[in-house]
Amino acid sequence: MAISLEALYTHAAALRSVELVRPRSVIGRSTVESIQSGVLYGFAGQVDGIVERILDEIGEATVIATGGLASLIVPHTRRVRIIEPWLALHGLRIVHERNHPKETT
């Protein structure tokens, strides 16, 4: 999302940088709110779309969001309800522990 906003700002001469926050409504009342709405709800729609396709293939599953912007997007998705910002780091810890078991004395 941040990269999309940066690209929009960089490549559209008349637009200024916009803070990535939830707009007051889906329908923007200004250019800034319209950009914020388009980015936030657009990405939430992308998440919903890919989750629905995955669930069509695998069946019902728990969907967990991770990453720095998950808490901004998840409230606007239809299928994601769990946020685990440290999921990747937890996984790396488990891999490390399995490959380097603690020695017992």
C-alpha cells in the first residue's frame, strides 16, 4: 500500500504525498480522502478477492493477516479477523529451534 501511494505521488505531477490513514468515508470529499479511500478499500478488496479464491480451492480455513499494515486493512475485509503481526518471526524462531535444539545438561 505504501509503495502504491509513493508511486502515485511520484508519477502524478499534480498530486502531493498522502498519509496512509482511514478516510472519513468510502466516498472521498477531497482529493486526499479519495486517494486514501481508493488505496485502503482497494487493497481490502484485493485481500478479500484472493482469500475467496483460496478458500474456493482448499475449503474453509482460518485467515490470519500479518505485517505492518494489517491492522489498517483487516477491519475493512470480509474474511480476515485475526491479526498476528509477528507471525513470520515466530515461524523463523521455530525453524531455528528445530535446527539448533538446546543441549540438555
